[in-house]
Amino acid sequence: MSLSAFVPTNTQKARATAISAFKRMLELEGVSMEFVHASILKDDSGKRLAAAMDRFGYYLATNEGKNGKLARNTASSYYRNVKLWLFDSYPHLRVATELILLKQAPPESVQTTRMLP
């Protein structure tokens, strides 16, 4: 019995929806999933995984769906679910990619952090 048997059905559906959004983004960009997997596997620094996640975040922020733009919480949920799915697939890149993604914080948060005592 795997651990996925203990994951709630709603969580599994949300992850499946987020993964399909990631695949739609790749299709729109003209990139195959096999190419993404191969390029991520070749890179041990995590930069390609971070670049893919950065591009997916941009896609979520700018994409117009059937009902207009995605709500902020929906886009955040999709991003988080795809990120966790990719980290499950490539656990050796988790720390390196997280550090790269943390450095991409918006300038306001960096300035606010510097002002803290």
C-alpha cells in the first residue's frame, strides 16, 4: 500500500487539475513533457526546474481561461501542486530549486526584510 492511498480525494483531484494546467502550458509553448523531464534530469543544479516553475507561474498569472483570469488562490494552488509533484519526481533537486525560487522574491519583500531589526 502506498502513501498516496491516504491522500484525500479532493487533494488528488486538485493535483490532477494543476498537472493538466502545466501540460496545457507546455503544449502552448510547443514543448513536450518528455523534453522537460530529460532536461531536468540532465541538470543537477535545479536551474531548469526553477525555470520551468517560473515560466508556469508567469503562465498562470497571464493566462485567460474560459471564465477570465484565474483567481489568485487558484493560481497559487496550481503552482504549489505542480511544484510538489515535480519535487516528488525529482527529490534530489528539491533543496537547490527551493533556494533558487526563494531568491526570486519580489523586490518589496526583500526591502521589507532588510528593514526588519
